[in-house]
Amino acid sequence: MTGGVSPLGLRPSPTTYRAGWIHYTNVAPILDSLVLPESVRAITGVPTQMNAALLSGEVDIANISAVEFIRHADVLEALPDFSVAVLGPVYSVNLFHTRPLPELRRIALTAQSAMSVALLEVLLREKGLSPVLERAEGDAESLLAGGYDGVLRIGDSALREWYQVVGPLGERHTMTSLPSTGRGITVTDLACEWFDLTGHPFTFAVWAYRQDNPPPADLVQAMREARRHGIGHLARIAARHAQRLGLPERVVQHYLWNFRYHLEAPDRLGLREFADKAVPGHAPLKFGQRPGPGGTG
Ligand SMILES: C=C(O[C@@H]1C=C(C(=O)O)C=C[C@H]1O)C(=O)O
């Protein structure tokens, strides 16, 4: 076979490239309008599932917890211009608690997340606190009623539970003047805590792949086009997901526009700072080539 054409003159079918998407609402502006090239197949799951799928080779690319990218920086590389990051509050990575942070003794962790657990560990260490951390599933209020004094939750359910605690959002409230307590519960936004500690953005996820198996150019191009389209139609995306989540449209719209999806210099700075604090001695972080001028989408 030469030049990709078989002796019969047939083109070999292109090998399938497998993608794994964490499909929380916060990636809707990238994934909702993504048209996959024919050679790409995608599965979806929660962060810990996608982290495992990428590391076991079940998928070739995934938006994974940034801490897993850092831990496996010797074999992984990340797309240079894709992130799920924020500067300040994120609203969906929340510690729900019933006592002040310094008095917490037992915190329930979600099994869905690697990143928020690593972030919580860094923040607790910085504050000199060492509560017991245990995996436990269930909604925050039941776990708090059942013996935990802190509960860490992420993603769509954390966003909904946050709103149950701090909402409803009256006309006099703006998203920047919301209470952080309600129903006897305080909600600590871990990305806000990171901002208070460092003054930098926090990068929750990157799109990673094995260094020897980068994604086909048409997939990355399609992702950039989908993101441009998604960000341009944020109100529509927010309306659709608000209905699904049972949340007010303006809350979901604020939630979405607050994300930083382009892994810009400040997001990399935050990522490197987190890497040094959470995984001392990690291998250098590797990123693919940034697109040229006008090519970022
Ligand atoms: C901000 C979030 O980011 C997600 C949180 C992750 C984690 O905690 O491991 C992984 C990927 C991110 O997309 C969220 O879903 O609430």
C-alpha cells in the first residue's frame, strides 16, 4: 500500500479516534454544538470515569481533571487553548458546611471528582487544618444531617444544591451580592478560596491525550468552531440547560459566561501554581502548539 491507497484503489477506512467527554453543563458552550468528524467516536461520563478512560487507553482524548494531567505529565500532553477555568467563584465546586471551616472534623467527598479533592487538600493544608476526608455519596443536606459537618460536591448537582441553599434570587440580588449561607448551611466556593490564596485563576480541566497520540487536526478545528458558536449563543444554551436543571435562566447564563475556556496565560499560571502545590516534583507540563493568529476560535 502506498500513499494511503490500497492495491484495489480503495482508501483504507480512517482509524477511529475515541473521545471521552465530561458532559457537565459547564462544557455545554464547547460540546453542545460540536459536530464530530466521521473518524471520531465519543463517550461521556463524570470526571473520575474520564480520567480513568484516558489513562487506561479506552479513549484517546478527554477533558480530564487537571490534577490527573499534572500527575501524568510524563506521558500526557494538553491542547494549548482549551480549559475549564475561572477567576474567582465557580459556583459548582462547593464545600457545604454547618460549622466554621477551622472546626470541621469530618468531610464527605464526591467520588466523581479528582480535581476538587486535590484543591480541597491544598486549601486545608494552607490553613493548617486536617479534618477526616471520606468518600460518601448523597445530597449535601442529607449527609450533613447524617454525621458529616462538611460535604464536597461538584458539577451540575453542586450548582443546584448551591442555589437551593443561597436562593431564591430576588430582584435586588445580583450574582455578585449573593448570600453564601441559608438553611443553616454555609457554602464555600473552592475556586474563590483559591483566588483569595493566590490571586490567580483556577483551571479545573484541560483536554489531554497521550503525547504519542495527538488528536486529528479536524477534531481540534471542529472543537474550536463549536466553542465559537457556543459562546456566541450563550443565552440560548443557558435557557436550554436552565430548564433541564430547574434553575433560573439568568443564574445559568451567569454560571456559563463566568468560565474561561481558552487556557490563556493567567489560566496556565494558575495551573502551574496548583501543580507545584499539589504534586511536588511533577514532570514539566506539556501543551500542543498554539494555533496561529486568527485560528483560536
Ligand atoms: C468546575 C467544574 O469542573 C470540573 C471538575 C472536575 C473535577 O473536579 O475533577 C473535572 C473537570 C471539570 O470540568 C465542575 O464541574 O463543577
